[in-house]
Amino acid sequence: MVDALSRKPKGLVASLLIREPHLLKDLEKLQIEILLPGERPQLAALQVTSTIIDKIKAGQRDDPEVSKLIQKVKAGNAPEFSVQYGILKFRNRLCVPNHPNLKRELLKESHESLFSTRRYQDVS
């Protein structure tokens, strides 16, 4: 993203950030600084990860229903399920344990994250 923005005129970048204030807020949350042409970038690579998968994995360990399903997978009695990297999946999708706070956090992240495919904007 820094490279893509570095090829834009300064006025265009400033205009983008003014017209799209949510971008600026997301960049601030991620502690990303925009470097404009003439400034020397210090960032060589950026890796963004979510802790939500770690929380789902931890929640699965504490959920008795998930534990039963994992045993069925190991015994070959749950063909639609799999265990990958210690995480139970159904048809290659994460199985979220029945923890209300975790579900709430997952929904919040999926709707508010910078990398969400379901970002909502005010169309008024």
C-alpha cells in the first residue's frame, strides 16, 4: 500500500484520506504511516494477522461438543469435518465454539476490520 500511494501526487493522497476518513482511522489503528514521494520509507514488509483464530482455537479446547467432534474426526466417523493445525473445521470452515463473547468479537471483527469483505459505508 505504501508503494501504491507513493506513486500518487501528494494532493491526490490527501484528497483520498479526506474523502475516505475511515481509511485514515483504519491506518491509525494499524499504526501505519503514509510516506509521500521524497520521503524515505523504512517499512520493507507488513504482515497483518488476526488473533481471532487463536481465540477460536483456545475456545475449541474448552468446548466439550468440539472435543467430541474432534474425537469423531480422529476415528474417521465425521467425514465432513477435519482438524487442521489443531483447529476443527466443517467443510474447510472454522467451527466457532459456543462462547457468546467470542461470537460477538468475531462478528465485530468481520464487519469492522480493514480487511473485511463486508465493510459497510454510509450511502447518504
